[in-house]
Amino acid sequence: MRKQIAAANWKMNLTMEQGIELVENILSENIQLKDDQEVIFAIPFPYLLAVKDPIKTSRNYFIAAQNCYFQKSGAYTGEVSAEMLSSVGANYVIIGHSERREYFNENHQMLSAKINLCLENNLKPIFCCGEPLSIREANEQNSFVENQLKESLFHLSAEHLKGFVIAYEPIWAIGTGKTASSAQAQEMHAHIRNVMANKYNSEVADSISILYGGSVKANNAAEIFGEKDVDGGLVGGAALNAAEFITIIKSLK
Ligand code: 13P
């Protein structure tokens, strides 16, 4: 069974105190996750250790960084390497979020280099893909997303891709309050799985968790996660509120 995941992406929000309080409020709900369910907090670098502590006794709760650098080490002032993240006990790293692609000019080559460094350091990438509005309006989203997968993932072996995590985040749905309909999400998730099955095989494709991201809220999570190929969500704004995120976790299949 592939994993069903509720991942919170805090982006550049919350002080450490607010972040710890949020995590403690969520944990106090005592949600018993099933074996195949996970909750991931993708948090700012300076809080990784602080949030690792409260989750350590909760089964299937993990921490993620929101980015890492595409070089192994060296004179890159201000950057954080995959090896550093691994050394502080991060479990996952978000790679290729559309905000990083757009505001920090991250290209396919950088993203594939980051993924390699994550894998070398025992970190699990959460690879983000998704089209801007203009591409959706031209009905070219399938080939656009396929190209993102091809450019950053197709160099990997089938072994590396078993149990991999991909997040489909249509840019027009991020932070806009406009979600993809559950049918639109299902259609793209099935397409992504099909692309991976064609390149690798159906066993690999069926093992990949494909999360939906873009204005997931407490009131729409169950419907979206209920789709056959939607294996949970990568949640921004609604993950900053304990009650909202608790409902989102409880909406996992
Ligand atoms: P929102 O849930 O705020 O739309 O953000 C989605 C996102 O970008 C998660 O990575």
C-alpha cells in the first residue's frame, strides 16, 4: 500500500514559539495514524531540531525542510546542504516548489541535482510539479507536468522511485482559495501515475504517493483525498491553524 500523507508547508510563516505551539496543539488531538498514514511538517530550517523533539514519540510524524542547495558543500554563504539536513534528523525535503522555481529561478537541472543529493543523504524528496494558469487555459497541463517529471526524475532508477513522493500543485490554486476540482486533481494524478508507469512500470507507479496541493482546507480535504489517485495533500495556509490541519489529517484515506 502506498502512503497517505498530510504534509504541512509552513513556508516563511510563524515564529519558533508559534510553530511549537501549533505542533503541540495538533499532537494533543492524539490522532492514531494507520500504518500507511504519515503527517509531515515542512518547516523553516531554524526550527527543525525544535520540532523534531515534540514529534519524536508520535508514530508516523516526520519533519521536512522546505528546500536544500544543489551543491554538495563549499563556499555558498547562506545555503543549507542535504547532508546538513540529514545530520539534524530531517526526514523529507520539499524540492521544486513553484515558489522556488519562480522567485529563485530554480531550473530542472538544479532540481535533479538536489534530488540526487537528498537520496545520497537518506532524505526523502517531496518533488513538486504543476502548471501555471496560462498553461491550464491552453489545456497543455498534461504535457507541461510530464516534462517537469521527465527533466527532474527520469534519470533515477526504478529502485529510487519506489515509494517516492510527488506533489501536484497547480500554481493557479496556490494561496488563491481556488482549488482544482476533485475531478481535475484525479485526472492529473492519474496522468502522473501513468507517465511513471510508462517510463518505469506499474509496480513503481502504484507505489508513488501523489499529494495534491493548492488551497486544501478542512472543508474540501475529504473530497479531494477521496479520489483514487490522490494520496493526501501538501497544505500551506490551512496548515497554520491547528483545528484546520487536524481535520485535514483526519481526512486521509
Ligand atoms: P495553500 O494551501 O496555501 O494554497 O498552499 C499550497 C502550497 O503551496 C503547499 O506547498
